[in-house]
Amino acid sequence: MKQEIKDYECPYCHEHFIMTRGKFSGHIKYCDANPKSKENRENDKKRAIERHNKFIEERNKTIKEYNFKCKTCGKEYILNLSDYDFEHHNYSDYCSYSCSHSHKHTIESKKKISEAVKNSQKYKDNLNKIRSKKLDVYKLINGEYIKIKKYYCGSKELNEKNPEISKRQSPKYFNKFIPFGLDISTLYTENFIDEYYKVKQLLYNEYVINCLSPKDIYDKYNCKEYFNNSETLLHVFKSMNFPIRNYSQAVQNAWFTGNLKCGFIHNQYKSCWHTTWNNKEVYLRSSYELDYAKELDEQQIDYEVESLRIKYWNT
């Protein structure tokens, strides 16, 4: 049954809200002026954790052995999975890390997947829903509450000209830009466009020009209250079409900015310290180097390993 829309006054903050009774009850429970709001949030969090732990416990009772065949090398391997993980495909199709990284999509296969997704009705429906996203508000006209449209950029025309802003599904999305200097009070006005792109330029300068990592930006602007972790910033950068660093570029950038020290690097290839036949300690960075070093040791040939790190750049 559809709930009736009424004008409610919060007993704590004394603000008026035109909405359904269910939504208003949620506001009362979590209103910042409510002295029990913090306790309500903590209790809800505890209940959510308990439900999750109970779900994990029930799921682990159904763990079984499943046989799979690697999509890359064809090798058979065994995994212990619950019924839930097996049904929802929560496992790897490859027997090892190297096999999963050696499987790459070609340009043709990527285009084929992209076209299939874009031509699907579900994608088109979601796209139209996002593009037309607006805040539903109600105004009292002739004794009846009428739903009116309110746009992020102040008008429908400006919304259409700024799809990067209008595509956001919820106005709460923009709250995360407050630590970067966004004036959230300009939302639903023309001035919000300048505010948004001012923040975008700031983040671009920090990440791309100044070469700061998401963790550095997270700490510099004290984003703890607005982001779950620094990795969430990467999703923001992707949505803003920033050039995202890959693994190799991120490691290289960490070296140059002093965030990474020798011995603490995570390398997906085999790396190790090796003692040569004449008792020299050398650092090898791949299994190929190790195999070749062993051959040189057998023949007692003296050799050196590159120890000087040279910075390269485009000319």
C-alpha cells in the first residue's frame, strides 16, 4: 500500500519534511539532534555484523571439494567451496596467479563485450535512469502536495550540458567532496557547476601533476569521515576520467616520491637475494635471472648485477 505524503516536523531539529511516514521515521532515528542517534547507529552496525557473521557461519557448514580445469594451461585443481560460493561463482577460473595474468582479452574481444553490454536493455534502462536523475521534492499547491523536479545544476538544460554531474544517482555523492573545499550549499544552483569543477581541478593537480598517491591525498585532506579508505578515491578519479596509474607506474611513482623502500616492494615476479660462487650478494628480479646466475656459478664466471637505478623519461 502506498504511503501518504505529509508535512512532518522533527521533534529534535524542528525542521519540516514533506515525505512519507516511513522515511520520516528514519530521519528521527538518525537525526544529529537526537541524543540517541549515535547509539542507534552503533546498534544497527552491531546487528549488521551479527547477521553477517551468522551468514558466514551457515555458509561454511556447506563447504565441499570441487574439481576445476584451468582456462589457461588446462591443469586440474581442487578448491574447497561452500554451496553459496559455487553457485555465485566466487572463485578463480585459473590454477595460479601466473595463469590468471597471462590470460588477456584482445582488442576485438573487448569491443565485442562492450557492444554486447551497451546493446542490452538493462544497460539502456539504467543509463536513462541515471541521466534523468533528480531530487524528488513536493510543494503544497491548492491544498495538495505535487511532486516537482529539482536538478543538481539548477535547471534541466544545464543538467544535460553537464552529464558528469547529472549522472550521479544521489545528491549524497557530492558530500565526499566537502574536505576538498566544495560548497555543498550551492547544490541545485548554477554556481554548483563551478564548485564541482574547482574540486575536480584540485584533485587532478594533486594526483596527476603533483604525483600524490590516493593514500597521500586521503591523509592530506583528512578524508576519514567522508571515505571508507583511500582506495575509494580511485573510483572517484576513474569517474572523473583521470589517467589512472597501473601497477608498474604506481610502484615507480612510490619509489620516486620516497613512499617505498627497498625490501618492502610487492613483486608479482620471483625476486630474491643470491650468493654467487665467489661469495657476493646480488639481488635478482626474476626467475630467468636466477637460472642464468646458477649457470654462471657452475662455470665460475665473475658477474655483476645492475645496482644503479636510472630514471627514464620521454623526450
